[in-house]
Amino acid sequence: MGKYIESDIQIRFADADSLGHINNVNLQHYFDVGKMEFYEKVLGKTIDPDAESLILVSIHTNYHRQSRLHSQLVVRTWVEKIGNSSVTIFQHLIDRADGGINADCRSVAVGYDFLRQESFPLKKEWRAKMEEYLRQE
């Protein structure tokens, strides 16, 4: 079973409505925190408009239960599948209080050259690094 990246989430007061419920749009921001940390730690990449990186082409999120203002949230991020030109990244939004999964997110990203504005097959060195995080739930 592969490794995963775990990202602590700082919930902001503005993330919640008057009842203390975190808006679903903000949960996607939390998943983005996990993806950015994954890109940086695993690939050594930041999103740079003058470089080659990964770009998202699909996102699907399932909401299992509420996240609240005082929840202690963490995002776990790993690789579910590596294709020729794409990688499927899977994530869980977990409440540390009980270990329950509040939401999950499946994202597909492709290699992308921002200067040329075109996709390309995943680089071998990226594939090798991502394979360490390949796991199936």
C-alpha cells in the first residue's frame, strides 16, 4: 500500500455559515490545499505559469457528513491511478475528533506546458515519484 500526504486544515471563520456549517465550496478549497502540498512534496513542483506542471481536468466530490466551524480537519491525498498522460488523485477530508470521513474527492490531472498551452504525456520522473503514493482504497 502506498504512502499519502496529510495536510492540516485551518478553518477560517468566513468558511462557515451562521449555524457553524462549512460551505461545500470551501471544502473544495481544503482539497486544493492537499493537492498543492502533494505537488510540492512529491513532485517538487509549484504551479508556475512559465513551466510544465499538472493541471486539473476533472473533479468529483462526495459529501458524507457535515464539517463544522470547530472541526479539526485533515486532508489525506494519494494517487489512485497513473495513466499515460493523466493521474487520478484521491483525497479524504477527515475529522480528527473521530477519524470519520466527511467528504472525498477524486481529481484527474494531466501534464501541461503552460508556455505552449498544451498537454503532454506524464514525465517518467514524475511517474516514478507518484508510484510511491499509489494506493487503492
